[in-house]
Amino acid sequence: MIQNLIYGLFSTDMGIDLGTANTLVYVRGKGIVLNEPSVVAVKKGTTEVLLDGNAVGLEAKKMLGRTPASIETIRPLKDGVIASFDITKALIEYFIRKVHHRKWGYRPRVVIAVPSGITEVEKRAVVNSAERAGARRVYLIEEPKAAGIGAGLPVEEARASMIVDIGGGTTEVAVLSLAGIVTSESVRVSGDEMDEAIVNHMKRTYNLLIGERTAEDIKVRIGSAFPLEQEMTLEVKGRDLTLNLPRKVTITSEEIRDALREPVGQIVDAIKRVLERTPPQLSSDLVDDGMTLAGGGSLLRGIDRLVAEETGLPVRVADDPLTCVARGTGIILEHPELMEILETADSDD
């Protein structure tokens, strides 16, 4: 008891949306206090983080595509799961330390959102990373549950709530009821695959090599999943693969939409598969309530209209979709009784 009191004096409970592209941290009583890229800069061929462990997040992303041969920038989470245990530990430790502004005495309880499709081994890797980074106790919650809670869906009711969380590494599709997941699917197709599709399009169509940051910028500025009322153009710079010299070209939103057709189509197919497995009584709820889109991928222009057209259901994009998962972990931290309900629902699965 005395130990717990001491821990309480030196820690603040945290919720972490440990994403492939970005990590968001929610602190109980303060809200979301951190949103940085899930990127770490290390000495090439090692897991040694540069600059005394501070080449993480925004500082590391600035180095993407600009490092000398002795340094590499790594995203330690691939497709929503840990690809490098040591570097993920450094990532979590950096974010915990940055939030608490001190290097000793912090032992927070941490709620971490994880993809619904990860294995028990992968779950254990997440828990171990957080514990080694200083967490006193680690709770895992599946991302679609956290996203549904953060989006304000009535997940505790005996009624279907459908959430589609399109992140950087995975897309999580789930139907929730009574605080549990009735049916779900986690597909490793999302923002990263959209960026890769744009990179491949530029190679194939223009013989132009661009970096992932440029591809992401193209997606954000003129990308779409549904025809636009006013189509757009964008000047893009890269390296000519034949001449090996810098070159620029002008591209259109129509061609980028066509380049994104395959990854977007795979997300739509995952949504349809989940709908096919949904029990009839809950399906009837979705006719009226439809589904909610969350995550950065939901900001792709027209993706809500495309999903609505393909499924025949009402579709809305959550308020501030980028933060839904983090806000969901925060709501759980603020309401311990909700955690108990979720744990009870999980034990019944």
C-alpha cells in the first residue's frame, strides 16, 4: 500500500495509441499531450539510438531520406506490430520520459491500444516493451474498441456499433455490442500501402523516384477515393530513374485516385466481409446507424462516400478521427468502471 502511494506521487497514468505512423499519448486529467511520428534514428546495423535517445519522433522524422550512410531511420512498428523489440522499447521510453519531464521515479499505469489481429506473442512484446520502459502496470485494449469509445459510440449498449479505423499500418473493422467485439477483421492495408501505391505509380508512369514523405504529401494534398467536384493538379519533384537527375512533373487527382484504387478496394472488401459475418439482429441496427470511420485514412477525400455507395449503409467520419484511439484509452483511464466492463467482456470471448 505504501509502495502504491509512493508510485502515485511520482506517476501519471497514460493511454498510448502506439501507431505504425504516429504515437499519441493521453495523460489522465490532461488529455492528449503528445502526437509524434513513430520513428527512431539509430546507428546503422545497430539498435543504438542517436543523440542520447532523443533522435525519436519529430526529430527522427526530419532525418527521413536525409541521413548519411552511418545512420538509418527506422519505424519500429510494422503493420501495427513490433518489428524491433529494442527500438520499440526506446520509442516508448522516450515518450514516457517526455510526458513526465523527468528520468526517474515515474512508474505510470499504461493503457496501450493494439490491433485486434495480433498474436499472443506480439501482445507480450508490447507489454514487455512498456514494462522495460518504466510502466508499473500495462493494460492492452484492442484498437477498434478504443476507437469506438473515443468516437463516442454506445459500445456498452446491446446494439450494434460499427467502427472502421484506418491507421498507418492496419485497418481495423469491427462490430461492437455490450462492450465486446462481436466480429472483426484486421487487415494490413492502410495509409502505408496508399503511400506505396503512389510511389509505384510515379515510377511506372513517369519513371520518377519519390520518397515516402513526398508520397504522403501527394495523398494528403490531392488524393481521393471518390470523384471530386473540382479535380486538382500538383507539381511533384523527384529523381529521374533513367538520367539519375532531379526532375519535376505535374500530376492530377484523377490519376492518384486510380493509383489508390487497389488499397482502398481492399479496405472496402474487409468492411464487406465483416458485414457478412454480423448476426442478423445486429445487422438490422446498422441499417439505421451505419458505421463510423476513424484514423488518418478516413481523411482521404470521398472515402466515406465510396464506402456508403459500396455497402448501402450510412457512413460518417468521426470528429477528429486521428485521435479517436488515444481518446478511447483516455476515457478508460478516466472511468475505471469502464475498464472493468471491458475486461468482463473480454473474459467472455
